[in-house]
Amino acid sequence: MDEFKQWVKELRREFPPLVPVRVYRRDLSSTGYVGATELVWDDEDRPVRFTITVHKSSRTMMLHMLIHEWAHAYAWQEGDKTPCHGPQWGLSLSQIYQHMLEE
């Protein structure tokens, strides 16, 4: 198992979000983004899953973007009422960084 997949496995175990998360590594250079999180809803307006996409780049950049995007999924508690980079996200980001960088 490669290192990126190990990080995702660790995050799933230690910081499980309320809905499942799919994680992809893609070349995002044409988009201008280095990472993105999307919450997918079903036809009845219920959350189904998060999709996290991280730009294929250096090991360090991928780890930082994965942590950043995972914090969005982990912090989400109130659906679209949760601020994108609000206090709950900041706390989640801090907890995840501390855990992942101490490993």
C-alpha cells in the first residue's frame, strides 16, 4: 500500500466523518486548485458522501492538502450551515495536523 493510501486509512480510522469519504489523486494543474472537497447529496436532500480530490504533486503538498480537505469533511456537522473555514474547521484541522505529524 502506498503512503497516500496509508494516510487515508489513518484518517478514516482516527477522524471518521458523519458520511463516507472518497479520496482521489488527480492532476488538477489545469484547474488552478490543489485540492477540493465536495459534499454529495441524494434526491431527497440527504448527504451521501464527501469527495476529496488532491492534486498529484510532492509528498509534502499532498499530505497538507489531504489534511486540509479532510478537516472539511470531519468538521461538517450541520450540513451547509457549517462555515467553510470557520472555528469548527480550524479545530478539526489542528487536531488532524497534530495527529498526522506526530506519526
